[in-house]
Amino acid sequence: MQRRRRFEEAIVEVIATEGPSAATVRRISATAGVGPRFFYDHFRDTDDLIISVYDTIAADLVTRATVALVSAPHDVYARAHAAVGAIVESIANDVRRGRFLLSDTPAVVESRRRFVHRAADALVEQSTELGEPLDKASADVIAVVVMAGASELVRGWFDGALEVGPQEITGLLATTLTSLVDQRTSDTSPEAPAG
């Protein structure tokens, strides 16, 4: 398992510092300090490794967000701020993981799509718990908008293209999420009878 863990750390390092095109078995193995022949004892190919690592990081972020939700007040903005804040803080603490999650390798892009759908499912669950239930279609739209915005904000922060930091990113995303939930729930609320 130690070799597997070294390969997992290496793929994050290689993609974060050298870019997706450098993510070859030879380069990953060299970064891991493990012979390339051992790579295939753990992974079918580099995509298998990338998907495994993405899923591990995503699960960690979901756990952090879930823990933050437990102590958050019972309203949409507070919960959005707590969950988003936990995720942004984690990425800020290990920028390499953030760069890995934002990379454009096909395996990461596909994993990110799956993550967005899981986020939409969580949004349906949270909105129902808060008494403002969203339908799945609305949650899917909100998750795509927020994740796309989050990706570009974090990428701009990492690259220095945007003058934002973790707290501002958290606030912007929580506000956006809250506004979209409010708008989508009011759009789907039954109209009051005229009278």
C-alpha cells in the first residue's frame, strides 16, 4: 500500500506542477521514487490512477463540507457558507490538490462531472431539510453554475489573475448559491390564488 500511496501523491505533484501532459507512467514513477514496473500492480493506466485520486480528494472535501454543515445555523446562506468554506479552506491548505482538481485531463473532467451530480444530490437533500425543496433539475443547474464559478475563481486566485482570496471566494460562492436556490425555489413554488 505504501507504493500505491506514493503513486497517488506523485500524480497530484506532477499534474499540479508540470501539467497534465507530464503525467506519464515514467514521470509519475520517477516522482514517486518507485520503478515503473510496480505502477501496474496498482493501476490499469494513468487514467485509473487519476480517477482514484480525484475520487479520494472529492470524498475528503465532501466529508469536510458535511462536518461543517452539522454546526451551521439552519438557513441556506449559513449552510452554503459553512460547506463552501470548508472546501475552500482545504484547497487553500494544499494548493497542489486544488490544481489537480482543476486540471483539464479527460479523466479529471469526467470525474468533475460526476462530482457535480453528487453535489446536486446533496443540494436537493439540504434544501429539503431546510424546507425549501429543490427539484433535481434545478439542483443540477445550480450545481453546474456554482462549480463553474468556483473553478474559475479558484483558478484565477491560484494564477494571480484575480485579486481574491479564500474568504472572498467563500462569500461569493455562498451568496451565489443562496441567490440561485432562492430564485429556483420561488420559480417552482405554487402561485398564490388571485383574490
